[in-house]
Amino acid sequence: MHVSIEDLKPGWQLKEGVIVGTNHPIIKEGTVLTEQHIRFLKAFSISSVDVVLETEDPISTIYSSASLNAFSPIVVKTEQLYYKTLKGIKEEFQKWQSGMNVEIARMRTIILPLLDYILENPEQLERLSSFSRKDEYLFHHMAAVGILSGAIAKKMNYEKGMIVQSALSGLLADCGMSKINSSLLNKSTALTEQEYKEIQNHPIVGYKMVKDLKLLKAEAKLAIYQHHERLDGSGYPAGAKGSKIHALAQIVGLADTYHALTTDRLFQGAQSAFKVVEIIQQDLFEKFDLSIMNALFSLVAELAPGTAVTLSDGREAKVLFVQQMHRTRPLVQLHNGEVLDLVKRRDLYIENSVGKTVI
């Protein structure tokens, strides 16, 4: 069924590839649309596309030969686990809003199935940002920051217990938001200075909510309190600097920043993972520990020769060579044989990578 671009919803699947005066589709048949895809279509002034709606048979569509890659069993399981996790987070958050305490055993039960699955299938990590929705951003953010924090901890060779504690501290980093007036959380206009100060109080409130939990380690509790602190002293609530900020807090803080920049929020559109890595490298370099940044980058923006990528102008290419100093700006080759050096072509960046290919 053809649907207007203005009516498209993330999660719908393309029945046909979208071709705009090119030999190759700018978005392939069977792709599950994200907010980024929809913005991309609007940029090309596409008026409508053919999609699979909920009224059509989703099972036959999922396993059709045309969409097998888009809806492989591993992708379907990722989505199922993610939304089950999201449902649990929403239920617990609503309990906190009503005055109930944080149940750490319950939070472990909520996060562990998805965490274990992502740790076993790290290529699925990039899908987390695509699930996020503006209207329930906070819940999506809590889920993603928890998983990202656990994945970074594993990349840094933490033992399993601390990986779980990292995930729990990321998941609970914003639990203090449950004590903020709901009208403020859902406000669609700019915050006043006083409202912003109230929001900045959430790490203190969150710490008070978890400080007596026996199954949450002291390091994880400190991470919840410090996840908005920055190495250069520019963070809050205490303006801590350097070694006074626990490594776990830096992991959660970087996961928090990364997810916020790669998802649609009320006042900011989502940006590609590769673009966000550049922002962190260039603009936030003195705020986060280098080893933690490198761990995240290797998870979300790892490129190797032969990797197929889509550029910001919609063209597809193959990575030829990656310089360590410019990991997100490799030498790439287009389908027509043209070679581009993205270090020199600052008007372009990598929108996403789609795995190994031969061009």
C-alpha cells in the first residue's frame, strides 16, 4: 500500500525499493523504516512509498525472500526482547512515580535477557537507537543506556558481575526522573532556567532511591549519582573533575550522551552513529576518558576494508582503507569506481554501515 511520507511510521517495512534517478535504490526493498530513513526520504522530496501495514500478513512478509535479510530471526528476536524490556521499564517507572521503591532484583530480571543477547550478538547494538520514539523517549533512553553501558564494560574486559552492574547503573541512571512533575517531563517547549535546575537534580534524587539497595554495588550507586559529571569539571551535580569521577560513571555518561545524540528528541533530530562519534571526538574530547570513548567507538562505528556503507547523500560505497586517526572517514569506492577520501570530503559522512560486501 502506498503511503504519504508525512504519514510514515518507524517500524513499517518497504515493499519496494526507493529509486531516485539512480541504478540502485537509495533505500532497499524490505528495509524496516527508522526516523532516519523517513528524514532521508523527505530530503529527496519523495511523496509516497509502498509499505507493509499492520493489516497485511506480517508473517508472510517477514519470511518472504525479498525481505529475509531485513527480518532475519535474529533481528526479530532483538526487537521482541527490546520491547519486552521497554514494557518492564515503563511498569517499574510508574511504580516509582506512585511512591514505591526500586526493586533491584526485578530490574535485573528486566535487563538481563536483552543484555545477554546483545553481548552475544553485538552487531545488533546499532538497532537500539532506531527503536526510540519521541513520545516515550525516557523509557527508550533508560533501556538503551543500560545495554550500551554493559556492552562498553564488556569491551573494556570487565568481569561479568561488573558488566551487569554497569548495565544496571545505566538503566537506573534516570530513575530520579520519576520524582519530577510529569508535566515537566512531557513539556514540548523550551525549559525555563528553574525547570532545567529541577531536571539537573535527578542524579541526587536517583542516588537517594538506590543508596540502600544491597544487590547494587557501591560503584554502580556512585555512577548513578555522577553520570552527568565530566572530566573537565563542566558537569553536575557537584562539578567533580578528573579522577574524582568513577570509571563506571564515565561509561554511563558516555552511553547517555551517545544515545541522546543518535535518537530523535523534542528539540533535536537524530544523527548517524558515525557523525556522533565525530562530535564526541571533536567537541567532547576533554569530557570523557579516551579508553572509554575508544571502547564505544569500536562497538558502534567499527569499519574495515570491504565494509559496505551508505553515505549521507544516499550513495553506497565500499571501504577501501581506514586511518586510525580518522576512523569514521575512510577512503571509499563508489559503485561507478570513483574513489572518495572522506577526510577531505567534509560535506559527506557515513550514514550507516551494512556489513561486508564485494563491489
